[in-house]
Amino acid sequence: MVEINFRSQYGIIPALDLESVDAIRRVVEETCEVEGVVGYKLGIVGALRLGLANAVQSIREITDLPILYDHQKAGLDIPDMAKKFCAICQEAGVDALVLFPLAGPTAVEEFVVHTQSQGLCPIVGGDFPMPEYKFSGGGYVTDDGPIRILEQAVKLGVNHFIVPSTNLNGIRRVSEILSASDRKTALFMTGIGTMGGRINEAFAAAPGSSCYAIVGRAVYASDNPKEAAKILGSEALSFGLLKK
């Protein structure tokens, strides 16, 4: 199983949902040396505007911290697309892929297996930090769908998962499933900051996993991304110290 060795057990991952090379480089330059920053999540906005390989290269010129690519949302496609998609991402130089394989069990298997075969780390999810996403909130996704995806991914050997920080009960449920696997696991938590998620509360709901907060506008839209990253990074690292 392909894993990512982050420089700390807890931390933050700034999301680079930005459209220009200069904007991406500014955030990376100001935050890559900040304690608690362990990597970056590159999204579809920068990839479409710049090309995935060019966006990755612009980050690599500044730092060697891991790059997670979130295609918003990869895996929601026919299984035959998995091999092509994963190969292109590997060529571009990313370290991990965020996968939302909502298209069914075969999609889960194909996207996970091909991500691994390309030497990339699969980070699997299925839940969003939005009330109307699931059926019970007026949406179209069954309430148990994300958990079923996670359970299959665990069977395939996946150890990295992405979950909404705003659903503490959901995090606890995921944590319970992962603790039964008796493996070293990591949770990546979305919705921190502007969407209402709190680092300490979200991390505390997953006592058996390494935890990383994905932070977007709270950092990249700040007048001082470095200072914003310091505050959030310190909060994440402090949680680890409190546990010791």
C-alpha cells in the first residue's frame, strides 16, 4: 500500500483553489516553512487554468511537501476511466489522489487499485460538508453511501480517508470502523473555518488516526496567509501535544 509520510501526526493542508501561478506560488512561498503545514491540496480550478503538470511544477519549484490532487471529484466516472486518469496524474507529479468513487463498488476498486499501481496514495471519501448532500437533507446520495464506500476501501487496504469536519458523529463512526482494521490510518478533514468546522473538535472525534485539516479560504483568502497558517498550524500541533 502506498502511504504518505507527513512530517507530523497532526497538521494542516492548505487548499490551493486559485487560478493563477502567481497566486498559487504566493501562498506556497508564505506557508511551506510554517510549522504544522504538512502538504497542499491542489484543486480543479488551478489544474484547468494552468494544466495539472504546470500547476504541480510551480509548487515543486518551491517545496517538496506532498501534493494531494482533488479533481472534484475523481472516481465518479465509469471504471474504465480509472487507469487513464491515474496515469495522467502520476505523470504530472502529484503524490496522492482524492477519490470520491460514488459510481459503485467497481469504481471504488478500479480507482483505488489504479491509484496504487501508479505509486500514488488513494485518499477516499464520499461525504461532503453540506446539509443537503444526503437524502435525509434533501439531496440525492443515500445516507449510508459514504460509509459503504469507506468499508470497501478499507478492505482494499486504503488507510487514508477524507471526511467533513462538520459532522462529528460521522467522524466518530469512521474512526470506529478504522480502529477495527488495526492499521495506521489518517483522516483529512474538510470544512474547517468558513464552513463551521473546528480543528480541536474534529481531531478529538478521531482518537485513533493521524488528523489533517484541509483549510482553504481561511489561508489563501487571508491578507496574511503566513500568519493565518501559523495560527491554524499551531492549533493542529497543539492538539497532538495535549494528547501526550
